[in-house]
Amino acid sequence: MRDKTAECLVIGGGLVGMLSAYELAQAGMRVMLLERGRTGQESSWAGGGILSPLYPWRYPNAVNQLAAWGQARYRALAETLHEQSGIDPEWQQSGLLMLDVAEQNEAVAWAQHEGVALKLLTNEAISHCEPALQIAVERALWMPSVAQIRNPRLLTALRNTLERQGVTFREQSEVLALQQQGGRVTAVESSTGVYDAGQVVIATGAWSRGLLDGTPLSIDIEPVRGQMLLYKAKPGLLNTIVMADGHYAIPRRDGHILVGSTLEHAGFDKSITAAAATTLREIAERLVPALAGMKVVRHWAGLRPGSFEGVPYIGEHPAISGLYVNTGHFRNGVVLGLASARLLGDLMLGRESVFDPSLYAVER
Ligand SMILES: Cc1cc2nc3c(=O)[nH]c(=O)nc-3n(C[C@H](O)[C@H](O)[C@H](O)COP(=O)(O)OP(=O)(O)OC[C@H]3O[C@@H](n4cnc5c(N)ncnc54)[C@H](O)[C@@H]3O)c2cc1C
């Protein structure tokens, strides 16, 4: 079978692929999305949905610029998707409380420079606003403007909206190879047939290196496993996202609390482990003692697309025109996804961009 219906093929139905399809479809392109399994089941589903890099001052500008652009627009996106699909992605500004941050001065200076609200909270203030946290710390950092989104719902709402906008989906369709002619991409070969298109976007997350094998471009992406536990408490037990020593607890509106996460280099192995369950349980109970003795209702793992310093690769292949990459968002694909789709669209459609594309270039 040879399918010629699309102008642009997006490979990968995670959040990055679907936001890319959204951006391109909004600009009037005929887009088809090819997904090896079902859309929205991998890293994008497994993530926590915190709409901020964790300890943002530790990241390069390239990451924070995309984050800031997305943060300013996520609420509106959630509202639009809710309206169009009837599914509420539950955007909420729950704030981010960071306990025991060693580099407070650096954090304060970063926040002042970026114009981001950041306050130092005393122990007393913490127990006043979050009585569930019975933790004694010298001082904590509070970023009240940080929001979260319920990523599984975001993915379903987005998928539904894309279908309404005319994006075609091919699930259970694994892309196996790219076809090119005279230095231009012309089609992809998949487990369900050959699809022709003059523009192709690789948005295959942790698996992004594979499709570039055999082309003169090697990007530095590796899978980094993250495990997460889910508790079900009474709504309101915890209201803000709390972090300590790199781990976090994220309260959802309905009382679910996600506790994560691990950072493991285990190849493409997505298994969950008893050791991670024990560590995460200890963290959960140290942060929120009321979780002690509560049942863990779910435990899962996802594979982040790890990249150097978390800077994604966004741009055209240097030797194959029409072939684009949007991948490598590591720990921040949810918060960065919106802006990276915008930059991808700018590059594909020849628009001026507010971002400096050289920071994300694929051959860097
Ligand atoms: C535990 C955990 C917590 C996280 N927390 C946060 C957070 O709080 N905030 C945040 O911003 N980010 C967070 N992240 C990171 C974020 O989830 C990722 O950066 C983001 O989801 C990456 O999206 P993606 O679309 O590139 O990848 P994925 O969601 O993995 O999607 C890639 C898709 O490509 C498909 N695919 C692969 N190969 C092929 C092929 N050959 N043909 C067709 N399809 C293919 C896969 O099946 C998959 O569906 C977290 C991640 C984890 C694991």
C-alpha cells in the first residue's frame, strides 16, 4: 500500500509529536501522525505534568526560554482543548515548594533576573500553608506561579482535538525506514505500508536515534528511566507541589498524589523495581507523613528522552531536506513541548521565530 494523502508526516504520538501536529495543522498543513503503539502511552503519559523545570536556575537559557514561553500559554491551551474535546486537562497553578535548596542566593538572583516570583519561606510559614508537611527545614523556596497539568488528560484532549482538526492517525504503525531522493525526504516505510510526504518530523522520544541511523547525523539521545508511585488521599491533604533532594510529591485535584521520580540508566527496559518502590515510599512518607500506611494504587515507569543538559534537538536534518527532528526534551517535555512545537513550525514554514534556532540545532 502507498498512501499519498499527507503533506507532512509526524512520527511519534507522544506529547511532542502531537503538539507538533497541532502547530502544523493550525497553520493549514495536511498532517498524518504515525505511532508504533497507541498515542500518548509512553514518557508523556508517565510524566508528572509539572509545568516548570525543577530548580530552573540549574538549566541553561535554551531550556528556560522554551519553558517561559510555554508557561505563559499553557492555561489558554488547556482551556481551548477542554472546549474542543470536552476533556479537562486540569491545568492548575499549585505552586512549587522546594525544601532544602543549597544554592538559595543563586536561585533568588535567577528569579530576579527572569522576573519570576520566588519567596523564601520559614518553617512556620510552611506549616501554616501546608500542615501535611511535617518537616523541619531552615528555609524553603516557594515559586507560587508554577502550574501543573494532568498529562494523561492533556494527551487525550489533544488527540481528540487533532482528530476534529483533520489530522489523520495511523496507530500500530511503526516507522522502519525513511526514503529519500536527491537529498530530500520523500516517504517513510512502516509496518502498515509506505507513506509519501515532502516533510517528515521525527518525534519519537527516547527512541529517536534509531531512525537517524544510516544518515549522516547522530544525535545524543538516550533513554533515562523514571519510576513514579501514585497514592489516593483526601482532596486537599496537599495543595502544592513539594520537592526535596530532587524528589517530588504532586497533588491532583481529586486527591491523587504522585511521588517521583527515579533517574536510571537501564537502556530501553521499562520495568518497575521493588528497590525504587521502597525509596519512593520512604520519600513520600518523609515529605507527607499522612501517606504512611496508605496503599500505593499504582507504580509505573517511563523512558525520558535524555539529552545533554536537557536541551532538545529542534530543526532540519543537515543533509536531508524536509526531514525535521523534535526530540530530546529529557525531564521537561511537558513544559517545553508547546514552545518547541512553535519553533519547529517556524522552521518548517519559514516564519520568523522568537527563539534562536541555533541553540537547538540538530548538528550542534
Ligand atoms: C517519571 C517521569 C516524570 C516526568 N515528569 C515531567 C514533568 O513533571 N514535567 C515535564 O515537563 N516533563 C516531565 N517528564 C518528561 C516528559 O514526560 C518527556 O520529556 C516527554 O514526555 C517526551 O515526550 P515525547 O513525545 O518526546 O516522547 P514519548 O511520550 O515517549 O513519545 C514518543 C512516541 O514515539 C513512538 N515511537 C517510537 N519509535 C517509533 C517508530 N519507529 N514509529 C512510530 N512511533 C514510534 C513511541 O511509541 C511513543 O509513543 C517526565 C518523564 C518521566 C518518565
